Amino acid sequence: MTTPSSNSAPSGFMEGNLLKNKWIYRFFRSRWYPGIIQWPTLAIFAVIMFDLMLGPTVTHDNFGSAMTWVLWWPVIPIIFLFMGRFWCAICPFATVNDIVQDFVGNHRPVPKFLKKYGVWIIDALFILITWGDHVWGIVDNPVGSGVLLLLLTTGVVASGAFFERRMFCRHLCFLGGLAGNYAQAGMVSLHGTPDICAQCNTASCYKGTEAAPGCPIFEFPKTMQSSANCVLCGDCIKNCPNGSIQLTVRPPTTELWFVHKPKVEAAFLAAVIMGIVFVQNVTMLEVWGSILSWLEGVTGTTSYYVNFTITFAVAIALPVSLLAWASVYAAKYNKASFVDNFTRFGYAIIAFDLAAHIAHNLFHLLAEGKSILYTGVAMFGVDSHDASPALAGMPVIQTLQFGLLGLGFLASLYSVYRIAESNHEGEVVWATFKPYALMMVSFGILNVVLFTLPMSMRM
């Protein structure tokens, strides 16, 4: 076995493999990748942290807030769609983890508890952080945003100091959980070539070589069948001695149709994300104040903690309950267990999650996008308070939002059919399809209603 030349792609690479392009191949094998993107990203992150903690205390005037919640948060799901978990390769938290590990890392094995329950912990953290954002106003307070990022940085530093590789990214990062789900609906896939890998008796793609360290997220490309935990760091491309690694483009949602080892915690997170999209939309509506007043009358308390928590719990319970109902109903016909149905068909929600998430954040990006420029120049004393932050008008924004919702609905609906078709035969396919189709229609109606109502701005 010989190490591939850094100047040209191996001749054995299959059609459709982006690494057949010598420029792409050289870029991924270069010692500059991904550092050439990591370090500028880390520098920008440092500026954002500085402004969040020491800059203007009003969100409307804070460059760090604009960069985080008007640019990064809306763009991140779009990156997951088109480039998989590429963000995780250049994420500043991952870079900090690697730096700490190089200097003081003890490289201890990941605790078995985290290996077994890590995704459930990620689910819980994602729910907790979303709840905390609303009750403590994290997004609406620059210092609150800064404290959240500092807490994440602290977790990353502790993880890098004590445990091997990127333990935090794999088992504790709430954004990593979201990325893992969305990447499976994404358009990029990295994997080994089965015929070549079958003849390989090394594990250099996992363990690492002098060319690059082993997979930071503990994945073995030889057996990897999912994009959920591939961060496109390029290390396996540098390390593979046989040119087996392929980087291919595929139709969105393809992976969701044939998940080899579906996980109930990933399906649960998919349903939870739909509920979080609901609650994010509800609390940004101009009628949210009226809804709160009604809740106060029902509960007999003016406590925002209580009334929002009730709203939050209902919003999350709704899609989980609909998925559970559809799974019970489908089990009558396909004879699969409730857990099996819940798990397999929960993955179909991911496409709709991704579309609804992008549609919601599109409002911030297009209605408030210029605030990034205005708050940026304000750091140098240029005042632009009277200028409109909008990049596009509401008719354009809503047209794009409804277009995304339509695509997400169709993608999830088709995913339901393909999952049913790949696991059942004959009339059972349609009997299984119907309850999940009704579930998707319910999600679609709720999203359309919420996106039709006027929203308030963040900046």
C-alpha cells in the first residue's frame, strides 16, 4: 500500500467523487486545510466575544449580537444543508479544544456513560438552552450571549484538557446534535469505498498517521454509514493509504431513506426541533403579548417563567405526541414495534425541521441583515441608527419562507414514503405512509399559520 501523491487524485476514484478534481483533492490534503479557515474564524470569534462582553449593552447596537444572531445562527443550517457538518471542522470551539489538548491534554478515554447517553444529554442541553434563552433573555442581552459562549468555551477547555480528541463535540455539544441531524439531510457525503476498504488491514484513517491525527469525532470511515458524525476535517483523506475516501454530492434527504442504525434519541430530537421552531415563532409574533395575557388569566399568575414554560412544554410535546400517535397507528398495519416506528419515521421530520429552521432565521437575516454593517461601523464611531436594517421587504421574505416550507414538507413526505417502502411491502407501505403523511400535513398547517402572522425584530 502506498500513500497517494499530494499532487493528483488516485486513479481508482469513482465517478461522482469530488476528490477526483485535483484542486479539491490537493486542498483537502494540504497541510493548510482546515487551518486556513479555522484561524480566521477563531479571530472573528474573539472579536465577537470582546464586543458581547465589553461592547454596547443594548442588543440593537452590539456588533457581537448582530454577528451571532443575525448572521451566524441563520446561516448555520444553510451550511448544514449544502456542506454537511463542515462548520464543525472550522468551529472556534473545536479549535480551542485542539489548542488546549496540544498543551495540557491528558487524552483520557471518553467515559462509557457519555458514549451511551451522550445524544440524550445533547437533547436535554438543547431544550434547556432554548428554554433559558427565553426566560433569561440570552439572545436579547449581549452579556447574556457572551456568558453562554463562555460557558461553552469552559466546557470545551475542560474536555480538551482531560479527554481524547473532540469529546465535547461528539458527546456534549448541543449544536453538534443539531448538526448531526441536519447533516443526514444534507447534500455532501464522505465515505470509504467498500471494495478498497475491504482489502485494507490498517486503521490509519481512524488512528491517524504522521500526515494528520485520527478522526477527531471517533468515526471509522471504513464502516461509517452516516454523515451524522463526519465533520469534513479532511484528516482521513490525508491518512488513507489507498485513496479510498470519497466526497460525493447527493440529493438532499437521501440518507434519511435508508438509515442503517436509527437511534431513538435522534428521532426524538427531530420532533423536539419542530416544537422549538413552533415556540420560536410564537414568541416572536406581535400577538405574543396577548397570548401571555390569556395564559396569565388561565394560570392565575403573572410569572413569565411559569407561563412561558407551559407554552414551551406544549410546543415541544405537540410534535412528539403526533409522532407517537402516528407510530402507534402505523404499528397496527406494519406489525413493527412502537419504538421501531417512532425511531425510523422520526428521521423523516428532519427535512421539514431544516426547512422551517432556515425559513424562521431567514426573517432575521433578510429583515435585519444590514445591522451587521451598521453595528460594525459603529465600533469605529460611525452612527447609522436611522437607516433601515432590511436587506429585503416582507413580501419577498414571506415568499421565500413559504417556498422553503413547501420544499421541506414535500421532502419529509417523500422521505416517509421511501422509509416505508424500504422496510415494508405491498399495501403495508401505504397503510404505514398515511398516519405519518397526516402528521406532516399537521406540521405544515401549523407552520403556515405561524409564518403568516407578523413577527417582531431581534435587532
